[in-house]
Amino acid sequence: MRPGLLFFLTPLLELYLLIEVGAYIGAWTTVALVVLSAIVGVSILRRQGLAVLSRGIGTQKPRTSRPST
């Protein structure tokens, strides 16, 4: 499948599934689940980003000379 078509169809599929879930469990519950998943995702990204930064800062070698061009 072409990447452009996939780029177009993925949001449509997501929107369709969001509407179906909203019809099944209710609109407000669906909105709450979307907001909750966004909060959890941001929390995970922050934790992982801070872990990568703390690992990277401690393992960097000091520069002793200028790089050759």
C-alpha cells in the first residue's frame, strides 16, 4: 500500500473507531478515556526522556581536542 494512502486512511480509521466506541460506551466516557490516555502518554514520555538525559549526561566523554575538518 502506498504510504500516502496509509497516511490518509489511518486517521479516518481512528475517527471511525472513536465514533463506534462512543456509541457503545457513551460520548463522555470516550472523551475521558482519550484524555486519560493522553495524560498517561505524556507521563511516560517525560519519564523516559528524563531517564535518557540523565544516562547521556553521565556517560559523555569530555572533549580534549577540536575535531578535524
